[in-house]
Amino acid sequence: MSTKKRILDEKEMERILKRLANEVIEKNKGCEGLYIVGIHTRGVPLAKRIAHYIEKFENEKIHVGSLDITLYRDDLAYIEHQPVIQDSILNFDIEGKHILLIDDVLNTGRTARAALNAILDYGRPAFIQLLVIIDRGNRELPIQADFVGKHLPTAKIESVQVHLKEVDEADEVLIIKD
Amino acid sequence: MKHTLNLTGRNLFDLDDYSVEEIEKIFETAKVMKEINSREYKKIPTLRGKTVATLFFEDSTRTRISFELATTRLSADVVSFTSTGSSLKKGESIQDTVYTLNAMGIDLYVVRHSCPGVPQLVNKYSNKPVLNAGDGRHAHPTQALLDMFSIWEKKGSLKGLKVAIVGDILHSRVVRSNLIGMKKMGADVVVCGPRTLMPPKIEEVYGATCEYDLKTAIKDADVVMALRMQLERQTEGLFPGLGEYTSRYGLSNKMLEFAKDDVLVMHPGPMNRGVEILPEVADSEHSIIIEQVTNGVAVRMALLFLILGGKPGREVA
């Protein structure tokens, strides 16, 4: 029997996103030269929200792009269904820029690894930071996030789902046990 | 009806064994590949460690180079076999050639041959996926896919479009694959050319409309595709002369006025400028001939990715 447990609701998520936006500004001493890139699927609306808060707090325009990492996955030979590849849109030159990668969940680190390779194929940014809403902790690669919404140590058999209004019905974070 | 949306391990002999959904999936994937080809660094690591062999028993420039570029841009390795300068000249059979290459660990074969059916033969001996890059007069499915992708990209869909294909229909494998694919995707196809270069029963077999008058054929057309007039057909006595052919079937600006205002002009190449198409048309704003070549690499990358990535076929409802 599967059980669902809600970890974060809409209000709590909003507070976390605002805090993360402030942390990004604080750590980078403003947002000059900052370019935000969301990883498909849920990283993309998250990137837009974080960018919105940073723009509001700093009164500066932030560029937002999206990235599909399917072609960079290391498990292409194992997956049974072929995922639909979505458009990667980086409407800016990343050469020498400051890139903030955004994803919903960090777990094994393999998606982040693929995203780093994907980004580096566009050019050589000055540096790349990683922001995630949930860090589950089951790392298989030496990768850490610079900004974490919530640490949520979980077993591998559990799954964590971040729901967003833009894609799902509500803003919430759930733990699901099968 | 059941269909597999997973193309892993599939052959591509012709478009008749591909469904509408599968063809659309190839188009969607090709769109992404096209973006990669427009980057400064045109390479992704997706098919690292795979090896593709291109077996060209017949001459080719664009198709072979297009396949080889597609392969290397996905980080797979490519070995290139051409029948001239190979052991075929010493009498080695296709069967033994394939056994030899297979023993060196080829994952996928791209095959062109002047005899129909050789791609199937290579599949039989290798037990590896085979992409047909043109077999005799039979089929040239990757050319048809890139032609259809070029239209799909500009028009959003092929449904209800009038496509006129003009020229030597009899000897063209490009036409046969395009007829199957375009009809499947919902286009109305008109074929047009001299009677001596028109295969019998093309209307019954392919559901195409057949016209011998160019004006009628391209009237209100959304797409006009000219085919290469192979000069050796003249010595075979199939048409009287190039001048006469051009005056009756050559695409000129004057002729194009009968088509729709936003007509797309296409040509699979290589072109005989001034014969089947006048330079004023080939270089006009309607022409997407050069873009067809660009799209060819993207479509072939999509096919290689979909066929070499993932686990072999799982049926989905």
C-alpha cells in the first residue's frame, strides 16, 4: 500500500523560495551578471519564480533559460521508454557568465552531473552554482548544492515529489512510500 | 491498435513500417537535434561508445556525409565502407563483408546499394539495425523523412497540404518513400512528368494523383518538389531533349505563379540548374533546398539516437 505524506505546503514553499532568492543575492553580493537556468521539467518554473523574487528584491532584470538533459544522461542504455526531449533555450551567451542551475530535487547527483556537461557544451561560464528545493542525500557522485531549500534525508525506496502549480495542481512537496 | 513508441533496435527499410506517431516522434527529436547543430560546439556525448558503419555500394556525397556527421555529432564512431577499393573487388561477397564488419563490433549499419533489398540482406547477416540510405529504385526513407520534416517545420503539419512532385517519377526512390510517408501524414500528393517517365498504376498503388501538365499539377500547391533529371535517360530514349524537358517541366518563376503565394520549393539534390529548376527559382525566397540539407543531419541524428538509445521494444497500449 502506498502512503503519502505532505512535507511542505504552498505557504511554506513560498517562504523557502523567497529565502533562497535572498541567499543567492547575499552570496553573490547582488545579481550582476547572473543568468538562471532551470532543468526540465520542474526546474524551469522554479527558475522563473526565483528570478521573479530576485528581480523584485534587487530591481534588476534577470535572464532565465531552460535545459533538457536527456541527451546527457548516463542511463540511456538502460531506460525502457524513450523520453520526449524538450527544447533547451539559452537565449544568451554563457561565456564568462555566472550561471545558477535550478532543479527541484537533488538526490544521486546524476542529473546535476548531466546538466553541468550540457551547460559546458554551450561555452565556458565564469562559474556555476546549484540551487535545489529538496536535498534527499543519497549521493552517488561528489556533487553538492550551493543553495538548499530543505534537507530531507530519505530512503532510496521512497520517492519525493515536488508539485508546482505551473505543471501540477498545487504547490506542495510529498514523500511517497510504495 | 497497439504500437511501439520505442524505436530502439528498429530497422528503417522504408516508411511503410512506421506509424504516424513514430514519424512525429522522429520530427520532434529532429527539432532538438537541429538546435544542437546551430551551436558553436556541435557535439553531444549521447552515443559514446557506439559504432556505426556506412556501407555505400553506390556513389553518394550528401547522404554519406550527412550520416557520418550525424554519427560523430552524437559522439558515436563511424567506419566508412565504399565498394571501390574494398575486398569486394577481390570477390568477397556482401555476406562475408558483413560478417567481417560485424566481428569488429558494429552497432548499426547504414546501407546504400543499386539493388533493392540489400539493406534487408545486411540486417539478416548482421542481426543489427539497418538504415536504408537508398536501394535501387525502391526506397530512400531518410530523404523522405528530411523532406517531410522540412515541410512540417514550416507549415506545422502535412495534413491537407497539396504537394506536387515533378520530374522522373519512374526511376526515383525518393518519390516512392515520399509518397508512402506524405500520404500517411495526410498530404495530397500530385506526381507530374512525361508519360515515358511515369510508372504504371501509381495512382492505384500509392493513392497519388497523376498529371502530365505542369500547370495543372502545381495549381494551388503548398509545396513543389523538383526531381533531378538524370541525363543518361535521354540516351535511353525516354525523353527527346533537355531543352524540351525544361520548357514543359522546368520550374520557372512564371510557372510558380500558379502555386500558392507561400509555396515551398524543394529539391532532393543534386540539382541540374537550368534543367528541372531554373536558378531564379532555386535561389528564390520560396526555396528551402539548402535548409533540406541542414535538416538532413538533424533527422539522421534523431534516427540514430532513437534507434541506438534505450532498451529494445516494449509494447505500449
